[in-house]
Amino acid sequence: MTINAKQLIYSLQDEHIEHLIQAGKPHIAEAAGKLGIDENYLAVNARVYLPYYTSEQIHNKQNSIPLVKEILAKLKNNIGDFQDSYHQHRKLNGVDQLPKNETLKLKDSGGMMQISASVKNIKVSFGIVPDDIGFNIQDKLHYIHNKRNDTIYHFGLFIEDYPNPICYCSISKCDRNYQSNSLAQTIDTPITQDSILVATRAFGFSPLPSNMMSKLFDNIARYIKNESQKNKTEKHNYIITALNPFLGFNGASFLGASFVPYATSPMEYKYNQNGEYLTRKTSSESVIKQSYTTPPILWLARPMTDFTRKKLENADKYYQISKDEYQRG
């Protein structure tokens, strides 16, 4: 019996957080409108702040609205750099020409992609994103707000005649033992870190066609597979990535691009003295650890060969990475 990915993702949500975000949705929407940014993006950032608070604060339904308002106040003070970069990117990627009140679909016919809209069809292409643009998206736009200096590829989908991508994903080499060991345990086959690449940051500009991120991930896999076939010294058999349902991500884009769950791992949230989130790569000893107990995150893999695809699709289990394994890296 194979793993039901959608059920697994749903099980990694937190009902109290879902209730709190739902209760605060009108306030999040209002704040997003005033800031001129995407409502879903602001909601993700609010969720990142929540583990700073105690279970008593979060579970108290009467406290939901005040808590959301407190977090939104913090975000408003720290969103300036994001706003400037966000609007600059929108000017340079053509997203504002897309209809906002229409269901959009990205069509792919023999590698020729176009967004189908009522007024006209808009041509889209896959390509390499220049380093400076990619790193700016990582640092200024992605909710983690941290540049990955180990990035080896920046990929994106581009609207014709625009220099910046409408959606983006970065790729790094696998540098953590728990990522490769857990995959090896799931498929009962030895795996080296060199055979794995990691999708580390992904970002899309609203309004995107519902299948656009999936198309980006699929094109990335095809590109890397072709490069591996050309390169006799580096063979990449898997692309892996992390999905955090606690932050509201449902994994549809990854599942639509043939990614398969293979492991869960702890996720540690750390904050500075002001309750602002710190990443694992930037945090130091002078941090405040999360107060609220959060569910694990999910690891998924996209196999790059028929052999690895069959091994992963036939797996009837997923590996649970322990806190000790996670902390050792």
C-alpha cells in the first residue's frame, strides 16, 4: 500500500493554528490591502511568528484576534524592504498584465507554454534566473528572508519580453546527512549526498495560474535530468524539498510535479528578543526558542530515473527523522 500524500499533509496541520488564522483572516486581508501585498503571503509570515507564543495564548479562542493583530503590527514594521522589492519585481516580470478576477491556466503544448486568459494568450518560457535577481528574491521576498549562498541554480518561468521571473525556485546541493539517510531508509537502497539536489526556496507572484509552480518544478527536473545525462561525473537521481503544512502549504504544486513524500523531520522555530523569526543558518546562541509545540515538516523527492521512480513509488512507508538526527545535520 502506497502512502496517501494528501492525508499525510493534512495530518501535519495544526487545528488550533488553522482556527486562529481563519478567525484573523479579515484582519490579514485588510492589512495586506493597505500594504499592497498578497494576502496569502502575509498569512504565511503570520504563521511563522506563532510558535513564539504559548499554547495557552494560541488555544484561547478569545485571544485569536488580538494575537493576530499583535503579529500584524510586528510584520508591518518589518515589511518595508519586502514592499519595495515586491513592487519592483512586479514591474519587471509582467504579472500585473494578468487578469485578477479570472481562473488562469498554464497550457503546455510540445514545450510551448502560454497562459490562457479571456483577453489574450500570454507566452511563457522556462529559463535560468540571473544570480542577482534570484538572490534578491531569496533575501527580500521569500518568507524566510535569508539568502542561500550555496545556491547552484536559480530557475524561473518568464512572461515573454520581461527580464524577471513570474515564479522562481532555487537549487542547492544536499549537505545534510539526515536528508539522504532518510531517503535511503525509505527505499531500502544506499544513497550518496552527491546524487541529491535540494529545492530550497520557491516564490510565485499573484495571480498565478494554479498549475504554474508545478510546471516550474517539472521543468527544473527535466533540465537537471538532461544535464546529468550530459555530465559523466555528476549524476543526480533525486530532487528533494521540504513542505511545511503548519504554514498553510498543501503541497499541490509538488504533488503535481511528481514529488513523493519520503520522510518527516522536526522543525525548530527560533526568534530574537523582538519575537522575529531566525533561520537555522543565521541563528546564534542568543535566541529564544519556540514556546508552542509544532508538527514536523514533510520531505518529498522527485525521482529522476525510471529505477529510482519505481523504488520510491513502491515504498509503503516514510521515515521519521528524530530530533537527534535533525540536530546533527
